[in-house]
Amino acid sequence: MLEYGMMEAWDRNTREWYEKEYKARSAVPLAKNEKIIIKTFGSIWNDQGIISTWKNGIWYLTNSRLFLVRREPAEILFETSLDKIERLTVTKEAHLREKRDELYVQSNCVGVARIHVSNVTEFKQAIEDALTTNSFTEHDKVERC
């Protein structure tokens, strides 16, 4: 039908709507002067309630925080300010029939988060580098969690 010019307007409008909606849903919620250092696919262990499971999304490490965003439905699954991170630990954990590296992030804001990304060691190092290179003002420490 498109080949003969039928539904051209509908097709164009549908594509424009989808592109606009997709961009709105995939926009990353960054604060002013916040810059992304690393963006990677990964997951976080969720054991709240009666169901325990891994929740997948995109991990963002910025110059001021670490957070995990899920696109559908749009939600921030985990977030902590870098100045609230107290400890980073890599451990081997059983997953299915093998052991794999997982990163435990202890924050005085959200407790302990169990994280998996494709390269846990590199991710941990990037967080440590961000912790040492970024200085946090008193305003950052009070306002963010």
C-alpha cells in the first residue's frame, strides 16, 4: 500500500509519533553539569517482597551518582550519590551452574546493592576513579542520596 502512495500520511505520522515517544522515554534524567562516565547494560538483585529476581536496565555512572534505569516501564531501579558510597566489593557468586563476578555497593543511603555487569572489575575501577576525581560540596552531600 505504501508503494502506491496509500497510507503515506499515516505511515509518516506514525513514525514521527514513535520517534518522539521513544526519545521521551529513553531520555536519561541528568542534573545540570552532570556528565556520563560509563553507560552499560546490567542488572541489580531485587529481593524485596516475596519475589527475588534480577532486574535489568542500563547502568549510568556519572560524575555525581550511580543509577540503573529501566526503559519499559520507565523507572529508576537504583540510585545513589557517589559521596554516599562507603564500600565496593567484588565477589564470586553462584549463578545458574557457574560462578560469576558481582559487585556489592554499600551506600549509607540505600544499603547494599548486588550488581552484575559484563565487566565487573572495570565497572568497579570506574566507580573508584570517579570517587577520587570528583570533589563533593556540602550542598551535594546534603541534597542527594
